[in-house]
Amino acid sequence: MTVHPETARNARPYLTGQETEAIADALAVGQFGHGPATEQFEHALAQFLGVRDVVTVSSCTDTLKIALLVAGVRPGDEVLVPSQTFCATVQAVLTVGASPRFVDIDPDTQCVTARTVQDALTARTRVLLPVLYGGRAVDLTALADVLTERGIAVVEDAAHAFGSFQGEQPVGTTGVLTCFSFGPIKNLTCIEGGALVPRTPEDAQAARRLRTLGIGQTQADRIRTTTYTVHSTGFRATLSAVHAAVGLAQLARFPQTARARQDLWRAYAAALADVPGATLVDVDIERTVPFNCVVRVADRDRVFVTLRDLGIGVGVHYPPNHLQPAFRPWHRPLPATETSAAQLLSLPFHLGLSDDDVHHVTTTLDKILYACSLSRRGGTR
Ligand SMILES: *Cc1c(COP(=O)(O)O)cnc(C)c1O
């Protein structure tokens, strides 16, 4: 029997080979905080995306908080957000004093649509916060007029979507506030980190202050003067030079990483065509650098436990937020979210997996789904 140790993990970081040296070099420079490497990483990201400016932050969670404040969110404002996301998205909304209003999704993509957003809009809505689930861009241009008319800004949670496209445009270049994550298992990792793509130079300046305790001067300027100016409240959320060095090493090889993630997702899609009980969540693979590979299945909890017992590292992205105790005050019924959340199963998805591993995962899944369907029909298993 062949063993498949890589299938035991749902996700893991992918290192391109240059990171260890990059960290050693950054340590030798001796500037561990926000430093020249951080600014170099910002320039490299801006160049990669084709935008004027990128603001790095210590995490995507803090990037979301900063983006919401830059968008003008004030305490009491309402932010439209899908329940189907990592809880960090909702915590960011609450941390800046706003109220989340949960939006339902299209089960086929796990993303909000123009229709579900329209149904959730109220007079208090200040920001629309779509989540680019699985890396898939969320195109809400159909709502552009409504949003402009009501003065609603768009902040994207693109934690999954670094490298993806919306039509012909890279995510991050469509004119909204885009928040990326460079956490351990994201498409590109800095170990921990995030970045904001601002809409304007004013946004960029505000974001830079908010990530640096409200201080106006750059790090380089502060060294040369006897004082600094605190303009606003702010977080302590700069990206360290050591983390930035890892990001630079990752970015240099990102086109290869992106292709490999697409190839892995396509290998799963081809294999899952022969697994009748599993419905693949569609990520629009031509335009997407996929973050995960998610299927919807009946008897999800039982399938999950059985696969785990067989050493296959399945996961769930995500338990819905509107059912969490901490978010109960903002609960409202979300039929599509609730139905599909009970079916979601994330298959092992990382670049340590071979085609043979994918075959092992999908054939094992097929056997288990078949056994479950027999027992639902009162069969012998
Ligand atoms: C990872 C993730 C975040 C948070 O990113 P961090 O960099 O870990 O703070 C936010 N939203 C989604 C959808 C995520 O997957």
C-alpha cells in the first residue's frame, strides 16, 4: 500500500527555496522593524500589480481595520459582509465600532452577488465588504450606480486572492480598497503580513498613519528630526523588514507558484468529475490563483470524520459567522449560507501534493460518499 503523508495536511506554506537566505540577510542588516526592505516590498508589490502604491501591514486583519477607517467608517455605521468568511473579517468590522450586516451568498461560488447585496442594503450602509472566497474575484460593477448614489465604499477582503484577476484586471487594480493577506498558508506568504491597495494618494497617506500609531513622518524622516507628529489614532501594525524579505523572495517566484496552484486545482477538478456525490465550489480557474479546493457533500460531518480517521487532512472553510455566539446580535436568517455551510469540505490543498496524492484523496472520498449514500437509503453499510 502506498502512503500519502502529504495528504494529512489541509494546507501548508510553500517555500520557493530563497526564503532562508533572505531571512539571514535581513537579520544581518540589523533593522528588524519597518525598514528599507519593507519599502522595497511595497514597491515590488505595486510593480507586480501595476498600481501606483501599496501599503504593507502586519496582517490582513489589521489591513481590513485600516481600510474600513480609510473608507470613512464611523461608529454605528453598517458594513455589509458575508457570513461565509473567516471570523477575522467580522472582527475587523466590530473593532472599528461598525455593525456587520450579514449578506447571503451564491452556494456555487460561496461569494456574495449583486442580488444578495441589493437585498441587504439599508440606509445605514456605509461600506460593502465582499470576500473573494477561494481567490475568486467578486464583480459588483452591476451595483456601481447604486453604490455611488448612496456614497457606499467597497473594501475587498482579498486574503485568498493575491494574483487573481477580475476580468482582464488584476485584483487590487479595480479601484476599490483591496486587502491582501500574506499569512502562513495564503497564496504568497511573509510568515505573517498583509497589504492594502489604496484608491488615491490621500488613502495611502491615511493608511500609512493608521498602521504607524497615527504618526505622520516616515521612518526615514524620524531619524533626522527631534520630534514627530501624531495626527490621529492608529494601530501598531507595521510589517517588519524580516517579514518583508520573505515576501520579496516569494514574489520573485510567484508566477511559478500561481501556475502550480492552478494546476493542482485543475487536477482536482478533473478527478472530481468522476465523484458524483461531490459538487465542486467554482473558483473561475482561468482568472484565479486558488486558495483552496472546496466541495459540497451530503453527510459532511460523517464524511469529515471518516476522512480524518483515514489520515486525510480535510478542513472546513468556514463555520458561518452569523451563528457564532459573539456575533449573535447581528444574526439574521441566511438560507443559502446555512444550507451550504453544512455541506462544505475543504480537500487537502498545497504544493506538496502530487497527482498521485490527488488521486488518493478523490478515490477515497468517492468510496466514502458511496458508502454514506447506501446507508442513507437503508442499504447494508
Ligand atoms: C486569512 C484571512 C484573513 C486574515 O488574514 P491575516 O493576515 O491572518 O490577519 C481575513 N479574511 C480571510 C478570508 C482570510 O482567509
